[in-house]
Amino acid sequence: MSFLTTLVASLWATIIPLHSLAASRGSMLPSYATVQHLNPDVADYKKLSNWTPGMGYHEGHLAPSLVLMINNHDQVVGMEQSFPSTLPYQSWMDPKTTEYNAGRASYSQHLMFVPPDQITPTMSASLPSDLKSFDQFKAVNTKKVIPYFQIKKFRPGVGSVWGPDGPALRIILSRHERVVGGIMAVPAKYGWNPWYDQKAGYPVQDPILGSVYTQTIYFVPRTTLH
């Protein structure tokens, strides 16, 4: 393959996600292609469920991962984290039913980007999402995020981290409190997976959960967080 051909192919691979990004901003729901482009580990996600009313398709790994929910327009409409049932159940988690994730009994927490009753096979691709402000996000997700407070202050290229005082699916806010990402924190004692932010054997200290591994997913380029 010639240098010119390689260069053109490389540029084309970059242009496609940028088009997806423009469409995502117009609809306010992140496109799955954009999220995969911004977070390379998400490119390996697999479909974990058939269509679930009020949620869409679940995509993730068959092991603890920050699961994304996708509609028929390949837009991300929500996210989910599972928690080992050996951890204390919390009020912000889903109704207390025990599911199984990679063979481990677990609880779950779903955070939605549009009201669940709008997530149907024929939903519009141009529905506005609740990601554009923390207040709207709280209005849709109610008690699941009302206890959230700022755990880590805003940093350029990172955002600010918000969550409750306990195991939970955390969110990342921009300087203007737009929801721009999610973070799953897993106690290190439950093991490591290659899509985690840290290398195996090098967990980080969390102010609430102690020694943890994390997985972070951004919905916007980190360069826009300034």
C-alpha cells in the first residue's frame, strides 16, 4: 500500500467519527460511534441483551464493565453499573433484585439520558437528552442521583466527578455542569480487567471506596473540558 493511500485511509477513519460527533451534538444524544472513537476500549463491546423496553440494547463486556444502552439509531441512551451483592445495597441502586454478572450475584444502577418511556424501537433520533445540564439529569433520574455531591473538583481535560457516599455509577460534569461522562469504580479485591483505567496491580485510592480500579467513558472530547 502506498504512503498516499495509507494517509487517505487514516484521514477517512478520523473524518467519520467527526461526522458522528456533529450529529450527536445536534441530537443531544451521543452517537455510539463517537463514544467508541473517544474511548477505544468501548470498540470491543459486545451486545449483552436483546431489546429491553425503556432501555434499548445493552452493550459491554461479559465481566464488570460500564455498560451502555443503545437505541435503534445507534445512540447512547443510558449507562449501567453492576455491584457485587456482597457490597451494601444503596437507595440509589435499582430495585433490590439480585442479577448475575460474570457468574457473580450483583445489584445494578441504571442512569438514563432520556425518560425511559421514550426509549422505544421507533423513538425519534432527534430527542433532546438530559445530558445538557445536571438539573435535567436529576429530573429524569430522580432519587438515583439526588444524593450526588462533588467528589473531585473540576480539572481541565478531566471534568469534575460526582457521586454519593457509597458504591455508585459516578458521573463527570463539565465546568458548566453538563454531563459529559461516567465512571465505574470497582473495589480492587474483586480483580482487574484490561479495559480498566489502571494497569493490573496498580489500583488507586478512592476517598469513599478505598482501593479501586476504575473505567471511565467520555461522551465528548476531553479537549473541550476547559
